[in-house]
Amino acid sequence: MLFRIYRFDPETEQASSMQEFELPMQRGMMLRDALLLIQEQDESLAFRHSCGEGVCGSDGVNVNGSNTLACITRVADLKEPIEVRPLPGRPVIRDLVVDMSQFYRQYERVDPWLKPSEPLPEKEILQSPAENEKLEGLYECIMCGCCSTACPSFWWNPDKFLGPQALLTACRFLADSRDGDKQARLEYLDDAYKLFRCHTIMSCVEACPKNLNPTKAIGQIKSLMLKDQS
Ligand code: SF4
Ligand code: SF4
Ligand code: FES
């Protein structure tokens, strides 16, 4: 199998380049396994990974033009040459490692924690199965960033547009029966950039390795705003 891997070393004067590597095909090989074998050929190759099970969200990369997680991408399903690049639209630190600080800052801006109404019950805030069901498709996000880094609106305005991941999270807290801060959350999101820079292109949906639908979540937030204003 022929791989073309993006290389960039900030410690040299050289511009970025694509480096070719050959690997024998192995049954069941995932892209993360391939990158680890390539690293045996050239130990200077930098990439992030941890769990190997599609859970930690650390190994987002761009493969043949699409964002995905290396550990759950079967090499056998990819067209050769397999081009692996860093997630687009973020500053490259080295090789396949990008700086995700802005992505995390946008996540932080939606206050991703429950703010229950006062007074708090003595033990716990109960939730019915029906209320809990409303969180499905929203809470499973592993923050890999594949969606936001595939979103043209996030590329152009990463500091102003919250991006699909942060908006999915915002929707998750708006949908939670235990949260008591919905009004303030909606007022915060009602902004030409934070929410309304989404142009419903749906690249985020295509990119999500967990099959989540940030575009739908953004639509849900807009509906809640309309209801709130009527
Ligand atoms: S649907 Fe909205 S959030 Fe998703 S990629 Fe398009 S502009 Fe970005
Ligand atoms: S919504 Fe999907 S693509 Fe976006 S960060 Fe969460 S898991 Fe990753
Ligand atoms: S290594 Fe954790 S999601 Fe891929």
C-alpha cells in the first residue's frame, strides 16, 4: 500500500511536503496501525492517538480529502495512494498534529455544564426516560474536531463562529431537562456570527465519525429561538 503523508517540521526552514511510504497490506489494518508502522520506518513522524477504539477523539486526520479518526478507518477501504494530512483550517504544530486551542475555546464559550435552577433538591435532579431520550445524538460527542475543521464557516471565522461541535454541545444543554439556564443560553447564541454563520452546507455531518448531526442540532437551536420569541 502506498501512503503519502504530510510532513512539516517547524524547527527547519523547509516548507511542508508529502512523503511517500510503502507498507504491506495486513488484514484488518486500521489507519492508526499503518501510521504506527510508518513511524517505525521514520520515528520523526508526529501524530496524536491514544485509545485506539474511537473513544478519546485524539487521532482526527484528513484522509483522501475527508476528516476522520485514524483508529476506526480501515485501510482496505481507502483508495491508493492514501493521502494523510492534518485536520484542515487549524495551525499545524508538526506533521499531523494541529493546534486545537481555538476549537476548545469555542467549546468553553457555550458553558458546557449543567446550570440547575435554584433551589437544588437535597439528593439529585431526577429525569424521566422521555426527558433523557432528548439527549440522544447530542451527548455522544467525543470532541475529535472532525466536524468543526471540515466547516468552511469555522475556517473563515474560527474566533467568532462557534462551529458545529460547540453548537451541538449548546443544543445538548438546551435539551437537558435538568438545566435551568435556557433563556440566557439562547440569548447568548442569538448572534450573527456565533450561530448564524452556519450556512447549512452539512460538511460537519459528513465528517462526524460518531454519526452525529450538528446541522440538525443547529436547526433545533434556531427553532427554540423562534419559539422563545413568539
Ligand atoms: S452545516 Fe453549518 S456547522 Fe455544519 S459544516 Fe455547514 S456551515 Fe458548518
Ligand atoms: S460532533 Fe462528531 S465530529 Fe464533531 S467533535 Fe463531536 S464526535 Fe467529533
Ligand atoms: S485513538 Fe482514540 S479515538 Fe482514535
